[in-house]
Amino acid sequence: MKPSLISLAIATFISGSLPATTWAAEDVAKAKQHQHQDAISIDYSKITTQLPRGVRPSHYDIALTPNAQAASFSGKAAITLSLLQASDSITLNATDLSFKRVRLIDLKTKAQFDDAKVTVNKEAQTASFHFSKALKKGEYKLELEYDGVIGTQAVGLFSLDYDSADGKQRALYTQFENSDARRVIPSWDEPIFKATFNLEVTVPSKQMAVSNMPVLSKTELGNGTSLVKFGTSPKMSTYLLFLSVGDFERATVMAEGTEIGVIAKRGSLDQARYVLEESKGILREFNDYFGTRYPLPKLDNVAAPGTSQFFSAMENWGAIFTFESSILLDPAISTHANKQLAFVTAAHETAHQWFGDLVTMQWWDDLWLNEGFASWMENRTMMRLHPEWLPEFNAIAVREQAIARDALATTHPVVQKIRTVDQASQAFDTITYQKGEAVIRMLENYVGADAWRDAVRAYMKKHAYSSTQSRDLWVQVEKAARKPIVAIAKDFTEQPGVPLIYVDDVACKNGQSIVSLRQGEFSKDIAGKKPLHWRVPVVAQIAGTKVVANTLVVNGKGSLQLPACGTVVVNAGQVGYYRTLYAPKVLAQLTQNFGQVAAIDQVGILSDNWSMGLAGQQPITAYLDLVKATPSQASVQVWGDIADVFVTLHGYLKGDPQRQQAFTHFALQRLSPLMQELGWQAKAGEADYVANFRSNLIGVLGALGEPGVLAEAKRRFEVMDTDPNAAPAALRLLILSIVAGNADQKTWDALHAKAHAEKSSLVRQSLYTLLASTNDKALAQQALDLALTDEPGLTNSAAMIRQVSANHADLAFDFAVANMDKVNERVDGTSRSRFFPALASASSDSKMIAKLNAYANAHLDPSARRELETVIAGISYRIKVKQERVPAIRAWLDSQAK
């Protein structure tokens, strides 16, 4: 799952209600070669569970009949299972299902048991079937008939409505991760219970049905409906099963012996051409890297209108689900950044076809094995297929997101203890994704890329079609690397927090640089915290040279010797997961020679000094001095990082107009020359990443209130409907966002009219979100009121409320709590405990903390408060920064004016 593609061959576009090919039995058999046996032996008794361990399913036959208009479905399930011990009851997961018939068949004696009493535990999300006499150990088939509901949010089986040339349309999709297959299929809905699935569905004959496996047959039933049967799935966890039904089109290409497809609502298929073509290279890369070929006969990517506040795509095996905004490219608004998003989304979810689908974590404690690796693979794949995008800078941004979260007292280890469904939902967070990715990058660098790849290949081969824990991976890495790695890996994944590497001294002796190192811990909100201990791989380099050395800092101390003297950069290449704090004299030399430092390290050094300045671990003015030392000709990635910090600094000075104006003057002195050089229009032959920087820079200057940018955005907005050159796709939404942020009532009404009239679901979704980005409080209230109407669409409403909260946290939070029932209808049911606290995440007001605690006491179970506690920690930290760091910024600004 992902939290919010070119080839010489030409794609063959195929429309209709069936996939492009009817599959022969030998094609489908490709996916089933290992499905009836465990690759390894698993001790089920040691895995966390919410179900009795006395039953183990092996196969599901599922038949569903959805009624989209009535928002309900009927289902039949025949589950082949092993009863491991005598019992008079069977318990499985089921939520919002009503049972009409239960039958159990002893597969050995053919005896039937039809007298089951059904009890449902709504809180535990289980159903139990109690029989009048004890059942012996053995093999059984449990047959169930039941009814269920179709929701409007991305949980279980849900519907999405959209406009089309033929009027209003409704499509159906499933979203089962983490624990929502039980809303559609009575099942052992925990990841370790892998089984095979046969799925059939009765659907309108003119619509297309899509699942994990290809369609085997489609039979007309004579009443406007058809029975669609899919091939038998490989052995997999319940959360990976998928179904979608709607008025779709499908396009396909062949690559590596696999039919790759994209499926989109009718009329939007051309917008998927890019990701379809790129998927060929992605699949080829992964087949090679993992050493195990993709095992299914087809790999579809299903694009859906709408949005979720908590995920953009889901890795269902063979049928990836993705919201349109993360995968389709609309020529009216799509930018190069959208192309990159489409690529990394496809890469992330395709990587899951191995890490997550083929090999699955045993329980949600090790969710990072899925998400951290898929995140790491997406960036690695970009480096392989699109190095011109400079993805190494994206890797720093990922690390910074992780450290920002991990340095708070409310952090948790990468490998975490999960006990409830709510806790599992909250585990899809920055630590699981971004820290997991950053730690993998560091460990791969430590053991070497070849050894790491060999370990991954061995891991895949050994555990295919089975489930693992983190230690299973570390065993393979240590074996391939032939050097100790388990202890290092455990340090970074089984304890929380961020190492801090002190560079106490750099001494030049006999032509060598002797670097003295010490390990502490970087904490944002615990003063004087006793540091944990990590074994930290450290790399150092002489700036401007290829002279590099590395060491492992153990027991809190270490040293390096570089065979030359010069300006020393620690964490060279920025692959280490730690902060670096230079002694004052070492930092002074680094600042003086900052122009000699590689761009990747300039970004890392700036990030370290900004964060440590805010946390009070060094003067915050050290960052501003580095900015002054940054050459004007520095990389756009460096200036992009500085520009983003400028917006944050500008916000911290709110309420002090004199200093804020002084800072704006300083910021514009640094940034305006870059804008003058870039201009608003793309230049022939410029690098793709320059287009991203242009958009970012214009947005930052708009946020800083630069008069020229505000005037030009307004001018282009006023003529964009008559002058196509005024707002090219690369700038259209950017112009609208600047105008929306500064809108008056007349302008807001004009934007509202545009949103209401828009037919493209992608553009429409963006416009409604922009309506909620206004700085004006009265207009923000209008956006909130609009969000609770049917106009924006049920899945867009939550995005509007969240957008308002970015500028008006109190307004959005108070509104959402006051209208909780209506808001809950517009938020994914399993994620409400995250949505409401997140509305306060931009606040720096102590009164908000009291509001959050009152909300939690009234509405949250104590086990579901991680998001809330994290938001409160963030608010407290920003208050601390305003009180303790901003005075130093004011003094620095005063000194510059003298």
C-alpha cells in the first residue's frame, strides 16, 4: 500500500467487458506451482492472533452477487479447512455480515452438520458456529450463505460515483488491507493464514469484472447479467484478494511473458498509457533483481476516481488498485511531478508483488517488511530507470520525514507490537515506510549492493508463498554479506529513535585527517535524554575529492582516518540514518568551504543544521549562516530545500510583522535571482527536475507574498480561459493554488464555478481541494460547509476538510468534531482515529492540546491513540520552538540589518 512509465513496443488498446485474453489452463497453472505446500515450517502458536489457532483454511470458493444501486451484496463461501483439534465450534472473522445458512461437511466421512448456532461478536469482528456435538480432527468444508453491505469509503466492498458522457456512473472496488476482507468474505482474515481462492461474481453483462487472476469464463444468464469466473489464485493472504466491477476499458502490453494491463473508467484510458509503458521496464527490473520471476499470468493496475486520506494505492496480487490522481496523467493539469508520482506508485506496488504478496509478514508487527522494502525499491528503481530525475535527493527527503517523526518521544520501533485492528491501521506510518526505507538504504550500503541483492534473492526463494519475520531476512543478509549485520539491523529496527554522531574534532596529522566521533541521540522534545546505543555505520569524505573512509561506531565512540587533509564531510553521500553534529571549529571550516561540498551533502548538512538548531542542540543561526554561504550557482535541489525552510521560518515569525518583513527581504534576496533566471516558461532542453524546481520556487515565492509572483499568477488566472499559453499544464494548478490561497469572495466564487462545471474527475478533485486552501477564514468556513454537501463527492469531502486544517487548524477541527456523524460518513471507517487528530497537526496553540485530549476521552479507545499522541507531541514541539528558538532568529535578523 502506498500512504498519499517508456518502451519501444506499442501498447495494444482493447475495450470491452472482458480482459484481452481467455486463459488456457496451462497459463493459469503458472501461478499455482507452490500453492499447496508451505515453503518453510511456521510455528503458528507463536504468532499474534485474534482467532483460535485450532483451524487452518487452505482454499476458498467464493461467489458474490453485488447490487450496486441497493448498496448490498449476497455471497456464498465454501471454505476447505483443517480442524487441528477436536472442537464443537469454529470461529472466523466476519464484520457487517448476516448469515442465512451454515453447513459443515466432513470430507472423509461425507457427514453433514446443519445445526450450527451462529453467534456474532461485533467488537471482536468474529462469527462463531457452534455445533451440537464435538467435531473430530480432520478435513472439512464449511459452506456459508450470507448478505453484506457496500460502503462509500475505501473499506471492504465499496462504490465510487463519477460523471461520464453517459451520465452518472457507479463502479465497485474492494480494499481489504489491513483487516477488511472480513467485511466481504467470512474468513481467517490474518496475514499468516494463506490460502488459494476461486472467485466468481454475477455482474451486469455490459460491465467488466476484474480480480487477481484472469477471467476463465463469462456466461450470460439471460437477465442482463453474466456469471464471471476467475482462475484459481496462488496461495495468498486474505487482504490481497480483489474485485472490481464497472464500465471500464483495459489496455495491455506483454513483457517478460506477463500480460501487463491498465484498467480505467471508459474514456480515460489514454491517460494511463504512460504508466502502462513504464510498467514493462519496472517488471523487467524486478524479475531480475528478485531472482524469482513474477508468478501470475497477468498484472493489472486498476485506476479509480476519488481519493482516500490514508492511501493512494494497494498491492492486490495481480490487480493493483490505484486512485486516479496517483497514476493517470490528464493533459490539462499533469506536470513532470505527476509523471514521477505515477512511476513511483507503480514501482512501489509492483515491488509488493514480491515483498508482501509472494512473501508476507506473519503479523502486522513486521509490516515494514512490506512497506519499507517497497518504498526502498521504488527509489532504487527510479535510480535504475530514470537516473536523470536525480532520485538520490528524494532519498534525503525520505530520511528527513522519518527523522522528524522518530525524534519525538512518541515514536516507536520499526518492528512494533501490534495487538488490535486499530493499532494495525495506525502502523501504516512514517516509521514503517520512510524509516524502514532509510534503514534499508544504509544497511545495503554497509554490506554492499551485490551482497544485499543476493540475500534478497535467497530470502525470496526460501520463503515464497509463505510468511516471515524480520529475523528471517537478517539471517539471509548476514549469510550473503559474510559480515555481522544482525546486531546492527536489530539496533535500528527494534529500538526507536535517531542516533546523533558528534564530530568532536578533525585534526590534520602527517597528511591525514583524523576524525574523532562520538554517538549520542537526537531528540526534539526530551532535554538531556540518556542516549540509546546503536552500532552506526559512518562514511566520511574530503570535500571535493574521492577520498573516502568508513567505520562502525560501537559503544558510543569511534574514529576515522582519511588519507588527505581538507574539509571533512561526515555521512558522505547521505545514506546513513543519523544526524551529524560538527564541533564549532569543524562546522566553521565546513561553512567557509561550503561551495566545495557535493550537492547531495550540502542538502544533508543543511537539513542536519536546521533540525538541530530547532531542537536547541546548536545555535539555530548556524543554519542561516550556511544559507548565506550557499553559492548562487548551487544545485536546484539545494535551493529547493532552502526555499521550503524559508516558508517554515516565515510562519514562525507570524505575529512579529517587523521581523517577518525583514526575513522576507532576506529570503527574496536569495531566491528572486533564481526566479529571474528560470522564468515562468520552460526552456527547450532543460532537465525534468528543473520543471519541478520552477513550480516549487513559484509556490514558495507566492507563500512569501512576493508581489511580482502574486500579480503574475492573478494575470494568468484572469486570461487562462481565453489564452491557452497563460496556464500550460505544468503551471495550471500552481497558478490556481496561488490564486485560491489569496482569493477574495469574487475569486473564490469563480473557482467554485469552475469546479462545479468540470467534467474530468482528476481536475474536479483538484479544484475542490483548492477551494479549501484559502487563507481567508470566512472563505475557509464556506469550503467546510461545501464539503458536507453531496457536490464535491463523498471521497473528496475529507480532503477538503484536511486542506482547510493546513491554514485554519482550529476551524477545521472544531467543525469536524461538531459534525462528527457526517464527517465519519466521508472518512475510511478504519482510519477515523487518525483523521480527526491529523486536523490539528499544523497547530501551534496549547489550547488545541486540550481539545484533542477531550476528543480522545470521548471517542478513542486507549489502544488507538498513537496518531493523537504524535500530533500533540508535534504541537508541543512547535510551541517550544516559538518560545526558545525564534528569539535567536529575531536577533540574527536584527544583526543583519546593522
